[in-house]
Amino acid sequence: MLDKELLEILACPKCKGEIIIKNEDGTEEKKQADLEYDKENQRLICHNCKLKYKIEDDIPIMLIDEAEKF
């Protein structure tokens, strides 16, 4: 199980957790997105990039090339 403090500082290495939202008036807004921790399947999920990162022996494998696309 991953430590809560570790989860708070982890970010997707591809998008760095930044989401850009385009408003109807043409302006852009930047927001920070957290990784979802799938405890049952031992994965960290970035919904922004549509990537799942494995967790092995309580160590997140945050390599883009090894991430699973969904």
C-alpha cells in the first residue's frame, strides 16, 4: 500500500498533472489533477493522459514507456 504523503507528491511524468481546460469564451484555465490510486490492481491512473502506471513492491513504476494505455 502506498503512503498517503507519497501519493500527494506524485504526478504523471507525461502531463505533470496539469490539465488545460478551454472555456466557452475561448479562455484557458490550468488545473492540477491527482493520480488515481487503484489499490486493488496496484496501479496509478492518469485520466488526463489515459495511462496506467504499475506499482511493484510498493514502488510506483513511473516510466511512460512502461505505462499501460486505456
